[in-house]
Amino acid sequence: MPEDDAALSAEEELALARLALGEGDLKHAADHVAAALVRSPTLPEAHETLARLAAASGGDLDLFPLGQHAFVGAVVARAHLLAAAGRPAEGLDLLAAATGYAPGAPWAAVPWVTAADLPERLDPERTARILMQVCAATPDPVPRRLREPLLPYLTLARNAITVHPAHPLLLGAASALARRLGEVALAVTWATRGVRAEPTKLGEVWLGYAYRSAGRTGDALAALERAVALDPDDLAVYADIAGTLADHGRLDEALAWVDRALAKDPTFDCAVHTAHRLRFQRDGDVDHLVALADFVRDHPDDSHEHGDLAECCRGRPWLGQVTPAGPTPTQVPPADATPPSANAAQRLRQLAHPAWPHPPAAYDAAVGLATLDLADLLGLLACPPDAPPTALGRVLGDQDPALWVRCAQVWACLGLLHHRTDEPWPESTRRRVLRELAAGAPGPVTEAALFALVTAAWVDPAVRPDVASVVAGRLAEVASGAARRTPEAVSLAHLARATPALDPAARATADAVVADSGAGPLRRLWRRLTGLFRRT
């Protein structure tokens, strides 16, 4: 539902609409009324002009056509005409669609939606479906700033329950809406009444969610388990139970529920995502996240709504952010490297960032450097451009000037992963160059190259043994004696912990180095950047 880009105010649109009406040009009048409703959905003059247009056209709905690319103002105007014509259910369907398109606009804040007698003219199941449509289109929970435009739907729910006080589907859907809008006690009351009227799987799920929002975890789990008993094949409820248990530190019980779901369907996406997230949460083994990344790659249609991988990687060294730069001077790549072109520098400024959702996402983002030649990529390493004149660039400049250089070098090496990707990995230029850089003295460039190799292992299972061997070798060089406490050794240990298929002995060494070092600087760095520049 694309919006009109015109800059006219609602009043100006209505003035044009009245002029068109006076000339008998109903189509142009309709276009201006629709535009006015977008500017001000509750403006009385807009509704008065719409009523005049309806009278002049005999309530012609074709003045506000629907289609694949319908204008949201036309959808809303048509909804009001349908309601005026005695077809309020169809009108509510359209208002709910408009709410899904732009939930921050008060599309439903009009008298006919909140009228106490409206539910008497609606089938209660239809009303329930409309409330469910609104729920499906809004966040859970709805942020406070977006709640007010949705309150008319809650009024509709209250009025409908007054007319139909024991309709189970209506009570459950109303509970779901109330919970999203912060009315948790009301949500529990309505969901309880719905289950009492008729125990159903969906009703118990709604009750479980309401209890969970109210902090009544035991009651929530009991309701969700009753839902499973009513429908043992709805594996999404198993994942909900697991998530609830995990939120309260009961990981073993949570994983038992996940395993029950996976026993029924090993490819069920909710269970797969939850299982890998909880197993990583339990033991910190990155291979759980790598397996999840493999699943996402192989099942993109089943994974697009899940954020488990990003949630697990967020804020973790090399999984979701760079580590702070150590005192080692910036390393210079091969002596024949030349400054990058202006085009290469600009592309890097647009990409370089200290954080990313997870390694595969960093790899995908770096495709913006794919067309740069090798000289430019090495030039970006040798002569990183200045930080961009953005909020991020200013923060980095104020807080840690060396961090921008580190970011630039990390992203330059990620760009190397996209160099000549038609070449088979074992003989490829990208592998040769990155391994040469990774073999240098410990420092920022070495770590940037190693991170690029680790990222390659995340996105391509075939290269994992090769990369794991390189990382394990570098870790062994710095993990003994006093060197293991240097920033470079600690950063390399974090890199090792992010490496797929790393030898267990090397992983144990990395864990020991990190444990000996503490992680205070990493946490302080992340606190400075989180909230302003997090990529999601």
C-alpha cells in the first residue's frame, strides 16, 4: 500500500477535493479525500467530505479501488464507506490491513469502530479474526509510543465481549491484544474465561502467554502443557515451553522439550533454532551456532523470522563485534601495497562498522567490496581511509581512534573473501593472500585476516578443516608463557573460540586464555557503542 509522496496538508487536500466535487469530478475528489485521510485519519472535515462524496456517487466503492499496490488512503476511505453501507465487518478487515501497513497511524480511532452497538452487528468469530489480524501485524509487546493508535481495537474487544461474554475464540483473541497493549491483568481474565468456556489448544496458549506476561511462570507452563496435551503435533508450543523454561535458567528441562519436538520433526524451524541457541547458552560451544547458520543457509524460507543466531552473537568478541585494538602499532601489508582508490575508500567507509549480527551477515555485507581489485583491497589495509563524517565516525574518533582503523582493516579482509570467488578455495588468490597476512606477527592485520578466514569457514563447510588448522597453529604460538596475557593473545583466543570445527584441545586452550584475562575492556567498549550503532 504505497503512500502518496505529495506534501500537501490534509486541509489543502480537502480544499482540492471540494473543488473537484463542485465540478463533478468524483475521481479526483476521491483521490484528494484519500490523501487527506493519510495526513489526518481522524480529521472530522475529512470524514464529512467523504460522506458528501458518497452521497454524490451513490456510495460508489470503485472510487477507492483495491489491488496489489492499493494506496493506504484509498483502503481506509473504502473501509469507512463499507461501514456506512452496513458492511462494518468488511470495513474492519480493511482498517486492520491499514494498521498492519502503518501501525503508528490511528486508522481505527473513529466513532463507528468504538460504538458500543457495533458488535451486535458482527459475528463474534469474525470480530475475533479481526483482532487476531491486528495482533499478527503488531509487535509483541507493542512499544508504548505505538499503543494509543491501537486502543480503539481494544475498545472494540471490550464491547464485543460485553455482547458475547462466553465466546472462547473472541475472549482468547481479545486477551492476545490486551497483552500486547500492556493490559496484562485483563489479558489473564479474558483468557481464563475463554478456556473456561471451551478448553482448546489455542485458548490454553493464549492463557499461557498471558500468565507469562504477568510473571506467573508456573501457571504459564501448566497452560502450555495443557495445550500440548490437546494437540501433541503443534511443535511451536514445545518451543514456547522451552523458551519459557530457558528464560528462568532451567536449561536441561528446556532442552528436553526441544528434543521432544525434534524427535517428531528434525527440521521444524522453531525447535532447531531454539535447540542450537539453548545448547550454546549451556556450554558456549560455537559449533552449535555454526550448525544453526548451516540450517539457516539450507532452509532460508523457514528461518527468516528467527533472530536466535544474532541474539547469541550480539556483543561477543568476533562473533558479533571486533575486540579493542591493542598497543601494537598498525601492521602494514606487503610493501608493494599502494593507497586505495577514492572509490574503494568510499565503499569501505559505507561498510566498516565495529559490530555485525553474526559472521555470515558480515560476509554478506562485504559483498559491496566484491568488485574491487586486489591492489585496492591491499591498499585499504595499508592506508585505511579516514573515518566517515557520521555519528559512528565521530564516536569512534572521540572514544577510540584506533578502533576505526581496526574496523577498516577487518572489512578490507572481508572484502578479500569476495575476490575471484570463481577460483576453487585451495588454489584461490583470496586464500593465499589471507593466509599470508594471517602468518604475520600478532597484531591488527593478522587478526583481521584470521577473522576473514574464520568467516569463510562459517559460510563454507568445505574450508573448515583448513581454517581450523591455521587458527589452532597461531593460537599455539601465543598461548604459552607471559605472551598469553597480551591483548593480541586474548583477541586471538576469542577468534579461536569463534572458529568452526576447532580441535577440542585448541578450544580448551582458547577458553583458558580468555578465562585468565577477564573481559572488562570488551564490555566497556560494547557499552559505549550499544544503543547507538547496533546492527540488527
